[in-house]
Amino acid sequence: MKQQLSSLRIHLVGLALLTLVARPALAADVDGAKIHWTSTGSGPAVIFVHGWTCDESSWQGQVPAFSKKYRVITLDLPGHGKSDLPKNGMFSMQLFARAVEAVRAEAKVDRAVFVGHSMGTPVIRTYATMYPSHVAGLVLVDGLVQVAGSQAGFTPPPMIGTEGLKARENMVRGMFGPATTPELQQHILKMMLGTKETTAAGAMTATWDQSWVKNDPITVPVLGVYAARPLASREAITRIFPKVEYHEIPGSAHFLMMEKPDEFNQLLSAFLRKIYP
């Protein structure tokens, strides 16, 4: 009998260790499409939202650092990473915002700081207008900030087929700088060019669709961390986010949180201490 109990204890301990190591994938639901997300750590919530044709691995330099003090949630937007394509094939900023909300609700988080890189900035901007009660603060990471009524100044190239793939690669390589190491370049290229062309085209169209752009100011606390050559103008940023605390990281390019994680993390840490004292 003692031997059987001992074997049972060993078996249960083994199962517990296996559960810790092989944490099951988490998923939320938007219109029948599964949205993949990951939760690490505990405490006040910080939700990280990646950019166009990227995935949650964009935040590999942040998850270990911030999960020591905060509950860090990363996710794959619809059609990206491990998340399903939209069931109706239609992409929009509102859909992306609803995906973020589905993750927040599934995670049982009341309020969070939302961090958005590149296209992730218009996603969290849209989220803040749709679900303001759940927003403690926003962080723009070299994020696109459009102003209604202004000229876009950018015409997306074709995204479909062989020529579309070449155009996508040229766009991605244009995001690199001296601080984007060869290893980072390979990671980013594999991530972004591995995303379905349907997603690349649909998410790009959604980003530049002016129907979602409103000039209503968002007055929650905002941190803006931008590359040495910022993706957005200071005028646009301060117009939409009047309470922004703005920084540029010298020598950085578009993937600054991956290129210079220490500098980025210091700025984000200081901001989070103000939100979650």
C-alpha cells in the first residue's frame, strides 16, 4: 500500500511539473475565430500588441523582464501567428480591437496598460475609443498615428503573389537599421514573410482605411517611444494623444524594442511605475 501511495505521489508530482513546463495554449474567440494569447507573471496587467504581419514573439525582450512584477499578456491578432483568420475574411481596426478585448475578457483583467508596436498603435488607439473603461494607459512603440483629413503620403504596394512577396520583403528590409543585428533580421523576416498573404493584404488595407480614423483626443496617460527616424510626426502624436510623454531612442530603427531592449524597458518601467505606483 505504501509503495502504491509513493508511486501515486511521484506520478502526481510529475504531472504538476509537466503542466508547468508545457503550459496549454490559451485562446479567446472573435466571431468564431480563435485568438491565441499567452499570460506570464502576476500583478497589474500589461497587454502587448504586435504590428503588421508580426506575432507575439515581437516582445521576446520584454516578457521575461516585466513578468517579474506584472502580469504580461501577449497575443496574436487575427490572421497572425497562431490565431485564426477572420471567418468572413474581412480585416479592420475594429476587428483587431475586438480581438484584444476578447483576450482581456478571457484573461479576467479589469484595466490594463496597452502597448502597441507599429500597426499595433492604431489597434490600441481604436481599442481605447471602443473600451475606454479598461484602459489605464497606452504605449506607442514607433507607432503609426494618422490624422483624419490629412494626406496619407503612402500607397501600399501589391501584397499578393510573387511580386507581392518581393514588395513585402523590400518593405521589411526598409525597417532595419544599424542596430538590427543579422540574427534579428532573420527572425523578423521569417516572422513577417511567413504570415499569410491574405493577412498581409487585409491588415494593410485595414490600417490605411480612413473610415476608422477620428481626431478625438485620447486623454489617458500615454508613453511614446520612437525610433531615431520616427514613423509618426510629433504634431500628429500630440494632437491625438495630448498627454503623451515622448522619447526617441538614438540609433534605433523600427523594431527598437528588440534592437535596444534595455533602453526601451527602462522607459516602459518608469511609465508603468507612474500608472501602477
